[in-house]
Amino acid sequence: MLWIIATFAAFFIKGLCGFANTLVFTSIMGFGAANVDISPVELILGYPSNMILTFRNRKLLKAKIFLLLSALVVLGSIPGALLLKNADVRYLKIVSGAVVLLIGIEMLLREYNIGKLKESKPLLYAIGVLSGVLCGLFGIGALLAAYVGRVTETGDEFKANISAVFIVDNTFRIVLYSLLGVITPDSVKQAALLLPVMLVGLFAGIKSAKYPDEKTVRKLVIVLLIVSGAVLVIKNL
């Protein structure tokens, strides 16, 4: 029952906002399963969900956004091998979580026209590089979402481009996890059993996204960013 609740909740949010499914899924499943059992199942379930969202919003894809970030995700595996072997990655996660938190707060203030900051292309590029590395390394999509949220105009455009990047990340991690033996026949079976629940949750979220106005959905994305950043910092302190 916990797996079913976690899957529905996670992919309802995915359909509604385009990301944060990993945060919701791992937070709920953390009460009843080990992370090594949670991550491969969520990864397998996330792959088709990203393909569905990308296909539905394919006309809103922007090559300059998703191609650049997709390349960075792939390149993120290079420093990743060195970092995972020689460094305490907790510090990288804490810094990244703090950056996500600050960006989310700034985006929320921007929505209310409070303390609006001047756009800085070098800063955005720096965020893009770090977000690509983190997504490629750990599957952490919060900073990636913060970057895409800053360079897209609508919720559907956000979903299209971030899902396209997640497809690249998911492909890389599925291959890696398979080679490392993290994805097992049991995790594939569990994901297959939960696939109908994922689809129901995802399409319920997509349908629900039509009812609130664009600004409300955007604010929800920003709030999820702030929560994601705070969780990332707290979990790694």
C-alpha cells in the first residue's frame, strides 16, 4: 500500500508541475524501504513519464535549452566519477540545496514583483552547468528545475524542456545502474506492477494542471523548488 500511495502521489505532482516526483516518492518510501530499493524503481517509473510529458508538449521544446542541458548531464558523469571516488559529495549537495533555496525564494519574490533582481547571463550559465552536473551525478533535478524555470515562460514549456533533459539523465542512469547491479529483476518487477498506478497519477496531475491558472501552477513549482532545496540541505548536514 505504501508503494501505491508513494507512486500515485509522486506522479500526480509530476503531471501537475513537471518534476519533484523523486522528492515525493523517496520521502514517502523512506518510511518503509531502503534507498537502494527505492531509487531503481522510481527511476524505471520516471522514464516513461518523462517521455509522455515531452511528447505531449513537443511543440514547446527549445533546442537551446534542452540540448545544452542534456549535454551537461552527460558531461556530469565525468567529474562525477572523480567526485564520488575522492570527495565528500555531501558538501556539494548542501551547497546545491542552498543555491536552489535562494533561487526559489528569488523567483517567488519575482512573482510578486518584490526585490526583482537583474538577469545575469553568466550566473544563469553557471547554474546551468552545476544543474547538469548534479543531475548527471545524483539524479537531483531541483537545480535543473530552477534553471529551466528561469528560462521558460509557461508551465507546459517548462514540462517539455525539463522532461527532455530527464530522458537523457534517466537513460544514462538506467545503463549505469544496470551495470552496477543496482537495478535487479525484483526492482523491474516492482516497477512493472506499479506502472498502472504511475499512469493514473500522471494523467490525473496533467488534467488537474488545466484548472488552476498559469500563475498558480508556476507558484506551486517555485514552492516545490524551495522545499527541494531545504530538504537537500537538511538531509546532508
